Amino acid sequence: MQLRIGHWTGDGTGVTVIVPPPGTIGSGEVRGGAPATREFALLDPTRLVDRIDAVVLSGGSALGLAAADGVARVLWEQGRGFVTPAGPVPIVIGMSIFDPSVATAPPTAADGRAALEAAAPVPRVGRAVPRAADTTDLTRGHAAPEAVTTDLTRGHAAPEAVTTDLTSGHAAPEAVTTDLTSGHAAAGTAAIDLLSGRVGAGAGATVGKWRGSFSPGGLGIAHGSVGDASVLAVAVVNAWGDVLGPGGEVLNPPGEALPATPFGASPPAAPSGTNTTIAVIATDARLTKTDCFLLAQSGHTGFARALHPAHSRYDGDAVVALSTGDAEADLDLLRATAAEVMADAIRRAIPAPGP
């Protein structure tokens, strides 16, 4: 999949930029009650513009949306954007979470520019660390045939393959040994790329606030496929609720207690306005804008599987869906895979428990 991701990480906040290839189709949906977004209205399937030049995820709540201005300016300087008689206008979607930088120094346009400059092609994720025998065709987003094959009629890798078991949302045993009681990769394995963790927009994320605590959140990445089409999810998890494993177990450990002031009392008053999970689900399948809207809805299904509660009045939960290529895939199988991959990305955003 021709997709680039870059991070800028500051003190308890950050920016993550996702840059698809020119001509990428996109749509999205907000289901949380307190979103901080930029240019989201044009993602409605009934709106004229259907091409997306970049998606910017950031901390800093509404103030952090300024990071998208820096990205838009760079793309404008490069001549990229929606064609108008006066010149191109870059279509840059912004989504922000509430993090501690709201009280200190939220991300700026310069930070968005820095994240864009750091953007690099995304290697295959949701599998073991690359081996010398593995090669990846980034124009298609798939490893070479001898490295990875998937039987999506069953949601499992073929016997000789190394990929993701989509019934659980985790890599198959040959690639990564996963402890399903915790939902995390077992010690000594590498299930995700180093682009994820408490980096970029996930640097200041926390979860479990409905319980009256701050447990570490973060940014997670997961990958799946449907036939020849790849699916990639990037989620910044800053939820009011808990993160749940495949069996419904709570993955986030107890965190620091909420401050006595200025909030103090009890949920829901304590975390009001301080949460949000934002995500991008991208595929190299050929989709229309309406198809992308449906794919974004399935991303929210992944939210509901991995977050409890999800889509509260105190979250700004939002998903953007991108179609970057021309691979053929059944839309409903693609949506089913997207829900699993999104749930996996959310789980991977939570730091694995220590020994």
C-alpha cells in the first residue's frame, strides 16, 4: 500500500501525519459527542470533494488542529491539492485528542510540518520482524508471495503463511506468539512496527478515565488483507472507557488517580471533554466515496469491540477511511476485516504489561 506515516513527538503530546498517494478517495464518520476535527464535513458522501491529500492526527484538542495547517502549507508548496482556477488547495483532514498539552504547549503548524518531513512508507505490520527472506512490494502493500499468503474465506493464514488471524485480530502463531489473556504479543516477539506506541499523536493519550484513573494509551497500527487488497488501521487511543481484549478482558492497568481539582468528584464529571479515540482505516481496494463511508462505519464497529464504553458523549470518536489503489475486493468482506483490524490496532496502542 502506497502510504506514508510520520510522527513528531513532543512533551506529552504529538502529531502523526498519514499521507496517501495522489487520487486517494476518502470519507469518514464521527460518532463521539465531543469531536475536534478539521475539514470533516466534506467527507460526507454527498459533498463534492472526494480526494484526500493527508490526514493529521494530533494532541492539543482544538488547538492542536493547527498542526494540519503546516501540512497543508507544505502540500500547497508542492502543488498538490484540489484543482481550482487559482491553484491547488490541499485537502487535509484533521482530528485531535485532548491531552496535557492543552494546558502547556499544544502542537503547532511547525510541528505538523516536522511530522510530514518524517513520513516514511509503512512496512507490513501485524507480523514478526522482517527477515532476510521477506520482501515487501510497497506499491501493493503485500509481502512477496513466498513471505505471506492469506485465506480470507476462513480469516486464517494458509499453512505456509505468516499473517494475521482475523478471527482474533492477531498474528498467526508462526509469526507472533500472542497471549490472548492479555491481547498483547508474548515477550520476545515483535508484532508491530516501531512507528507505534506512545509516539506522535498518542504520546499523551490515556484511557480508563470512566473508572477515575489515567492509564497509558497510545497509538496502535494493525494490518490485514482480503484477497489482493490490504487493510491498514492507525488508531490513537485516548478513550473515556477501557480497552478490551478479544475475550472481553480489560487490557489497561490501573493508572494514576484523576486530579482532585479542577474536576475532582466523580465520572462522568471528571473526564468530561478530555477524551477521544481517532483513527484512519486505509485500503488499496478500489472504492467509491460512499464505499469509504461504509468502511469508516466498520472502523467504528472495531471501536465497539475493543473499547467499553465507546462513542460516549465525552469522547470525540472519529474514523477516516481511505481508498488508495485499484485492488479488487468484496466490500462486505473488506468491512468485516476492517472491524477486526481496527480493534487490533486499538489493543496494540496500550503498552504491554511488564514482567
